Amino acid sequence: MKTLHITVLAACALAAPLAMAQTAAKLKVGLMLPYTGTYAALGTAIENGFRLHLAEQGGKLGGREIEFIKVDDESDPSKATDNVNKLIKRDNVDVLVGSVHSGVAMAMAKVAKDTGTILMVPNAGADIVTGAMCAPNIFRSSFTNWQPGYAMGEVVAKKGHKKVVTITWKYAAGDESVNAFKESFEKGGGKVVKALNLPFPNVEFQALLTEIAATKPDAVYTFFAGGGAVKFVKDYAAAGLKKSIPLYGAGFLTDGTLEAQGADAADLLTTLHYADSLSTARDDAFRLAYAKTYRLQPDVYAVQGYDAAQMLGIGLAAVKGDLSKRAGFTSAIEKAKINSPRGAFTLSKSHNPVQDIYLRQVVGKENKVIGVASKALADPARGCKM
Ligand code: BEZ
């Protein structure tokens, strides 16, 4: 009995310095984001936002310095499992942050679930990540594809449009966005008469625009983002459709893209959990700090990166930087009210933001808020058992 007592004491004496050494070491964060391709600007904005929050905290989260290991995931789901496995097995990252593309994020979530690695999703909206794949170690600082799509279906139905054509890329984000739109639009008495799509990241829209013109719907709903959104908005106007068939979209259509879209985006209505004219003290401070640091205006992606860092910081602070105290880390984030530039939000049981979805209108170079399309909208988290 005495021997056992001494052994336990000795083990504790050894374990204490080990834990201290671990929390003194830098926390390795694997940033798996697109830095090339149609979503390149989105990846950069997310990293900028993440780094801005870190800088505001004096370069530490929960008392730990951060070491970044970066991977360009190219928005390519076929490379995602290899990329994420390298970050975990070769680079020994403590935390994964990524990604933008839903297909890439689903692969990351699978590996995170299998290995128990903490995953912060700073954009990709794949419903399943906080639906059937939900897990205690997976958190999202952004949205589900369902959220802006569902909110816009209600808006378009209330406007009295009856016949709508949807157009998007054929992958999880596009499919889920238009399905969510259809769900609420048809509940509100409308009908989606045609669902058009093309493979990601193709931007050969001409044949589909001709089909829209021939179908003569009351309106069009779309999901495109990044470089593809710029091209779609310009092509829609050039085809002469903007004058005759109102175009509505999930807000990614006009976020971070207005400089390039110019007058072709004027007046477009979109739904999203952020806007350029919130005019709150919190958002004004964020926008000023971002503009000073990067000589750029922030967009929704920058906010989501900033909030991913805030969420990680909240969890780490609760356990004084010791990630082995997983229960304390998780419950701190679950209980938190995150003081986001978009407006404060909490996480649902499935770890997805419960948030206001704004109705925005493009005025000059801004997505101006013209109302709240859906207050405190929570994703239905279909299939999540946690
Ligand atoms: C997605 O793939 O989930 C996505 C990409 C860009 C903007 C929004 C969603």
C-alpha cells in the first residue's frame, strides 16, 4: 500500500512538469484553406481575420503562442483526406482550422471525428458537418448552407413571386443552398420550376442563362461565391436578364466581390449573417482594425476567421491552454456568447451558430442591411446525435 502511495506521488510529480511543458509549448494550428483557385480570396480573408484576433490578444490564446502550419487545399475534395492526415500525423497539429469548400470540410470532419482532433470550421456550410457528422470536437464559426437559403425562400415568397428557377454549382454547398430555398419558398406558396447547375468550379454560364431567358420565371435564386460569383453576376447582366428577371442569392454572391462586380451588382438582394453597414460599436471597431492592418475592407469570411479564433481562445482560456482538459474546453465554447462583429451569437447543441440572417441590398460598394430576414435562425441539425 505504501509502495503504491509513493508510486502515485512520483507519477504526479513527473506529470505536473510534463503538463506545464506541454502548455508552455506553442500550440500548433493547421490552417487548411484554399490559397489558389476560385475561393483563394476567401481563404486569405479567413486567415487575416484569425490572425487579427490573435494579434489583439497579444499573440497568445489561452496563454499559448500559436504556430501555424498552412496547407493550400485548392478547394479539391479528392486531395482533402491526404492533406488533413499529413497535418495530423506528420505535423502533429493540435487544432485544425478549415475549410471553405463543403466537400473539403466533410473530409476534414471525417478525420477529425475518427482521431478526436479539434476542428474549427471557419466557412464551409456543409449541413452534415453539424448534422449527422456532429461531434464534441467539431465546431463551426460560420453557417450551414441551409441558413441563408431558407431565409431567402421566405423573403422571395413574401414578395409574391410564384415561379423561380435556381442555378448553382453541383456540389454540397450549391445543392443544400437551393434545397433550403425551395423548402421555405414552396411552403410560402411558390414553385421552383427548374433547378439548373454546372460542375464546380466551371463558369461557362451562357447556355444556362439562355435557358433561364426561355423559361421566363418570376425570379432566379442562386448560390455562387468567390471568383465564380463575380463572373455570374457580370454574365447575368450582360445577357440582359438583370432588367427583366430579379436575381436573389445567398449573400456569398456579393460578399468580397463588389469591387470586381461594379454596377452589375447594383441593388441585388441577398441574405447572410453579416453585412457591411451594421453600424454597431463592435463591428465598427473590427472593421477599423481590419482596414488598418490589411488595407482592405473585411467581408463575411474575415469575420468567420476572426470568430474561429475567438472560439478557440474561449476554450483554451477555460483550461489555461491545456487541451488535454477536453471537457472544460468544450463546455466553455458551448456556454459562450461569442462577441462577433456580426452580432453576438451562441452555438446550437450541434455546435453551429444560432444567428440573425440579414436581408442586404447592394448600394455602391456595400452590402447594406435593409432588414432581418430571419431572427436567431438555428439550423435543424438533421441527424445530429450528441
Ligand atoms: C461551401 O462550399 O460550403 C461554401 C463555399 C463558399 C462560400 C460559402 C460556402
